[in-house]
Amino acid sequence: MGVGPRIKDVAIYPLIHKEKHIILFLITLLCAILIFSSIFYYRSQVTSIKQQKYAELKAIAGLKISEIMEWRSERLSDVEFFSSNQLFRQTKNLVANNNLISLLEFFRATLSPLQQNHHYENIFIVSPQNKLLFSLDERMKESEQNGVPDLDSAVSTKKIIFSDFHFTYESKTVHLDIIAPSVDNDNSPVAVLIFTINPNDYLYRLIQKWPLPSKFSETLIVGKEGNNVLFLNELRHTNNTVLNLRIPLTSVHVPAVQAVLGYKGIFEGIDYRGVDVLSDIYPIPNTPWFMITKIDKSEIYADLYFREIAIIISTLLLLSVLTVGLIWLMHFRQRNVYLQLYSKERELSESHEEFKTTLYSIGDGVITTDVNGNVKQMNHVAQNLTGWTESEAQGKPIMGVFKIVNEETKQAIQNPVEIILREGKIVSLTNHSLLISKEGFEIPVADSSAPIKNKDGNTTGVVLVFREQIKERAASKLINARLSLIDFSCSYSLSEFLQKTLDEITALVDSPIGFYHFVESDQKTLSLQAWSTKTKNNFCEAEGQGLHYDIEEAGV
């Protein structure tokens, strides 16, 4: 009757264990499928959306740059035409007499249609000395032409110059100027024709226009100003930025900074608002300007985030229902089994606690192993001597935890556990055995080992009991050394006896050097009496016996 429950327990435990593993395997498999599917879907969607946005940004940037180049080319064509030789003859007359009404009317009739058709804010003429000769805008003051940049450069080079964005002298509004010098037959500047452009009339609207519905997309142009990036147009999300907003070139995460540093193409970074963006960067040919088309990443992935969250939540709910169902089924099948096992488990637990209490209370080191020689348990004394904690040593071969060597030869000794497992008999260590701890310390030990057998007489493991013999070994060595010196003193001289004494002492303390010095009566001088044999052979070739040294010079 007593055997029945044990056989039943042995059969039930593996069954429960197996069912648990199956449930865990199924849950893990479903979770892995969900995670990998979600990751694959997310990455494929991210790649697809990015490629789509890359193409959109490139197309928009290419279109805008093309339109800007066409607009700029048209403006330069206007200037080249009206600074031709026919107009040149009249500008020469204007310089000679800028108050002639018929001449002023000629320029007004010639240039007014151009101003109206091409939306120039003003067209005026100055002398090479920067004196105002004519202006379509009669409200223009004499001092306003002083605000035209690159005027002197155009006069000196005699070439048409398309100026950069700048504030006007009086109105403090942003303008562009096209400066065309007129020269005579001697190639000397006679007058300068200046076309003033307000970028708000066309250029800024072209830049800011976005062809697709978007909350955060934006196009901007920038230029380099010293060690900063200067923003040249009004931005969508920040006011009063034109020619006012600057970002240092050290902020390399900003697309505008990358633009002036020479980067071209797609760039992921942080814009002037501190927001993560996807941008396309290109320089505008024949200008010092750079165009950046960008869109917020949050806008790109908004739909993707919603779909991803919805799929994950749905899958997790399904997985939760399935997991709960599997766990409930397992619980239903095992409920009665656990009731049967409860009483037996309690008995085993009490027996195990008694065994552990006994094991850990023994004053010697105790290690138990399984039939394969792997460590199962260690008491505290064994842990202290070997340097291994029980948790570290459990499951490891005993040969790696309990390492023993011969004290004299330092050669490895066959582990007694191996002998017991092979021969099945009790084994004791011979004298002069050293235990090598985990930290490499050598500890003299004595031990005995015995097999652990079950009720059928079969060996199921080994118990190893050992204790340290540091004091016993040291006392034994000291007695042997004294006896050896007593015997030696009868047959040898004092100097030989001193050297022998040094040899014994250095051997006991494992020191490579040993010597005797006597202090003379003046308490300042040392006289060397003897070296140890190892010192003379390995460290000192000179004969030093009888030599005198000053204590301070000797370093003693």
C-alpha cells in the first residue's frame, strides 16, 4: 500500500510538467508570431511610406527649383534687353540732363509696362556715383538708392548682378535687386539700371505653396551668413523669421545646416522648431540659396501608428482569450491531481528541511553529488573552503569545484568522488593534500568520501566530508624544521648552521630571500653573517659574509 502513491506520484509529476511546457510553448509561439508579424508589417509600412514621401519631396523640390530658375531667367532677360545699346544712348543723355521732361517721359513710357507686367516694385536709374537720375516710383527719396547692395560691384565689374535678399534702407522690407550697368564705347560705366523686386509678390508665394493637402509640410530657402544659417523667407510655423532667424552651423542635426554644409538629398533631422522631420535638400543653381522641402514625421506615420495599434490590440485580445482558455483547461485537468499531491508534497518538504538542517549544521565541509559527479549541495563550511557558493557550484562537476593536488609535487590527485563512482568503496585522502580554492588559494585538507545508496543498494551519488588542516600542517612543518636544525647543529659550523636556519625559515614562509645581519655595538653598523642558499644561488653572486654596512645606506 505504501508503494502505490509513490508510483502514482512518479507518473503524475512528468505529466503535469509536460502539460505546462506544452502550454508555455504554445503561448510563446503565438507571442513570437505576433511580434514578428507586427515588426515585419511595421517595417514594410515604414519603408513604403518613406519611399512615397521621398518621391513626393523630390518631385516638389524639383518643380519649385525649376520654377525659381525660370522666374530668375526671365528677370535677367528683362534687364539684359532694357540695358541694350538703344536704351544706353538715352541713359547717356539722362546723365547729361536728368531734368529734361521729354527724356523722363521716354523712360517712364518705356519702363512702366515692364513694371506692371512683371510686377517689379520699382525701376530706377542712378549714376555711377550713386546719384538718383530717374525712378518710376516718384516717392523714392534720394537716400533710398544707398540701400542697394552690390551697386559698386556691378559698376566695377560692368556685369549684371542679381542681388541677395536684403532690407531696404527706408521701409525695412525685404527686396531683391537686379543691377545692370550701362557703359559707353570706351567701356566706361555711364549709368546703372536697377530693377527692384518684392519677393512677397511672387517668389515667396511660390516657395510657400504646397501642392498636396498637409498640416505641417513646408518649403524654405536658406543661405550662409558667417557661421550661421540665415532663413530667407517667412516660415509657416513661426512669424518674423525672414532675415532674422539664424541657426549656428554647429547644429548639424538641422536640415538647413546640412544644406549650407554641402549635403544634398534626403535627410532625417530636427527642424527649427525642434520637431523630427523628413527633408529633401538641394542647392538652387546659380544662386547662394538652398531649398529645403520637409514634412513632419508625425504626419507621415499618423495613419500607420493607428493601424499598428489597432492590430496589436486586437491580436493581444485574441491571444489573451486563447491563453486564458488554455490555462483554464489545464487547471481543470490538474485540480484533482494537485489535491492528491498536496499531502505527499508536505511530507517531502518536511523531510527535505530536516536533511538540509543536518547538512548545514555539520562543522566540517560537506558536498553531495549526483551519480554523474555533479554538485548537488554544499554546506557553509564547504563554500568557505572552496570559494564556491552553493548556487554557483550546483550542477558543475565535482572536479571543477573540489580541486586537490599533492602538497610536495603540486601534481593533481585523482578526485575521491571519481574513485567511489567507479569502484563503489569508501575513500580517504592521503596526507599532504592541498585544496585549490576558486581564488587560487592552497588549503591543506583531509577528507573522506562515501557513496550514497538507495534502498536497492544502487549508488545514487557521493557525500564528500573534508576539513582544513592549516594549523596542523604548519605545526608539523615547524617541528620537523626544529628537529632538522638540532640534528644539523651537531655536525656543522656556526655559519653553516645559520645558513641552514635561513633555508628552513624561507621554506616555511615561502620567501625567495633570506639573510642574517648583526647590529654592531655602535647601533649604526650592520655586519652580514649569512645568505640563504636560494638567495645566494638566485639573487646574489657576491660573497658578503663579514661585510659592514651603515644602517642608513643599507636601507634597513
